[in-house]
Amino acid sequence: MTLEVTCLTAITLFAGLMWTPHFANVVGMRELSDALGYPDNPKPVASWADRVDRAHRNAVENLVIFASK
């Protein structure tokens, strides 16, 4: 495997695992059924979990650009 493919694989795995802390916080703040569903009045998540979610979305968006080059 070339260095580029190895780096792309590592970055893809990292971006794929970035959602787990956010989901753990959502389940901790709410119940599992509310975390997987659409509650009427959801409890807010911690500020760090919101930041992790935004970082994950940013990484996924940039991964497409990185992989296409």
C-alpha cells in the first residue's frame, strides 16, 4: 500500500470514530430511546459534545475533497 492510501485509510478511520464521544454524551444526557428517536423537547448536550459533532461534520466534508485529489 502506498503512503497516500495508508494516510487516507487512517484519516477515514479517525473521522469514522469521531462521532462516538458525541453519541456517548447524548445517551448520557438523554435516554437511549431519546438519543435514537426524535423527542419533542430534547435536553441540550454539553458544549464539548456539540464541538465534537461540528468537528466530525467538518472532517467528513473535507475527507471527500482530500480523497478526490
